[in-house]
Amino acid sequence: MGTTPLGSWNDGAAKRAIVDFVTAAAVEGSPGFVAPMDRVAVFDNDGTLWVEKPDPVQMAFVLGKLAARLEADPSLARERPYRALVDRDASYFRALDEQDPDAVASMVQAIGSAWEGTTLAQYEAEAARYLDSWRHERFGVPYSGLVYQPMLELFDYLRAHGWRIFVCSGGGRDFMRVICEDIWGLPRENVIGSAPEFAYRDGELVRRATPHGPVALGPGKPEDVLARTGRLPAFAVGNDDVDVELLASARFALLVVHDDDVREYAYTDCAERARATAERSGWTTVSVKDDWNVVLKERLTQEETGAPHQ
């Protein structure tokens, strides 16, 4: 299982739509032809390439940093998002999930300030230490075990047909770059995400508090993709409302629908607009429950080796 092209994908409408589009895109003269230089495929990360529930992998990394700053400087409790940490304000974190602009802006500002003056090497070492010890609370696996095996196969299938693959996420670009080569097989330069400006100081590049370009959410996603690649995607994959604009910018849009509470999670929060747009616009939807015969890369590895499941 998983050794043939798209082997973790069940035969069905979603797989057929992918194969039909990618096949036609490679045939010069066909109506679906996509010139080689335009074969740009862009994937969201959280909920599209790996499990995002109950919280994205990066969340505890960020909140732990903010909690440490708050302990060192209690006066920060007067401002958001520190006030929400102290008050355990669920409404603030719900607003973050829903990508409320004010909530997102306050979090982006806090993250920028938290790592201001840090070199890239220092930031990456901090992220790597966190990732080495992190385990998913339900599955008990490290971050590498949360990757969706069908998406890794889709990467390989697209590469075999001349596509260049990028990841564009509202999550931290530099955080994802720590793991992108190992778990996705993608070069660091193909990872796009929310990121800070850098400044050259005393012979080193250090992070600034100022964001670099728009936050990679909603309209910011196609804006960041265009700035990075010089093109809009021909093939785009996402799973929730903040991916709508990215998907709408592509010739072929693929929306992941989380409906399997046994092998993963079933949820519709923050995806209602995406699902309605998919139906209205004729996007291809992928049911985790019905379209994937394997979900997690970790589970595939265990089945191949005979190791017990966590």
C-alpha cells in the first residue's frame, strides 16, 4: 500500500479529477495544457499536510515563548495577547481560530517582539528543541507522524509530471523550514509563510518585530505566493476558510474535508465558507474518510513494519 502513484487514495471522483487534470496539463495542445513554467502547485500546511487538531503543532511553541516573556515582564499582562493568557480567555483564542483581523494582528505583533533580535540559527535551534520533545496528545507521535501520507504521494505524483511544489501557510515560515526538507522533501526556499523582516546588525542577520509582507492568511496567501514565485498557482490545496482566496486563484482547486473522527478528526469549524465556495465554484473536494485508505504517515509505517499502533 502507498508504493504505487496515489496508492493511499481510493478510486473515486477526487482521485480521478486529480489524475485527469495533471495528465491533461502535460499534453501540449490539449485544452488543459499548463506550460512547464506555470506548473506551480501550492499547498496549505495545517489541516492540509498534517493534523491541526486539537491545536497546530506550532501553537505550544509560540504560547510557551509568550508565557516566558510574561513571567519575565508581568506588565505585559495589560496588552493582548498576554491578557488573554492570564485570563484564559477562550474567546480570544476562538477569534484566532476564526482569523479575526484584530486578534491575528495582536498575535503577530507579540510573536515578532518575542523573537526580535534573534538570529536565524538561534530561532531554528529553539524550534528544533521544541519539536524534538513534542508529542501529539491523542496519537502519541512526534510531528513527523502527523503528516498525511496521501499528500506526500500527491507531491511525488506532481513532481513526476513537472510540477514545482510550494507550501504557503499562516504558520511561521521559519518554523516550517526547520522540518520541510525531512518531512516533505521540499527545499527551504519553497516554503512561504508568515515571517519577520530581517536586519543586518554587527555582521549578522537578526529578526525584527516587523512582519515581512502580508500575513499568509486569506488574501495574503495569493499575494505572498505571487511575490515569491512571480506566478499564481495552477494547482492549489487547502482545507479551511483562510485558504479560499488561494484556491480561487488557481486553475485546479482541491479542498480537504475533515470527516473521519476515527483515524483523525471530524470538524467543520472555520471551514463553512470554504465548503460553500467549493460547492458553488465546482472545486474538487477530498473526504478524509472516503478518499484516503491511509491517513497518517505514522500509521503506514507501523502497518509496513508490524509495529503496534500508538
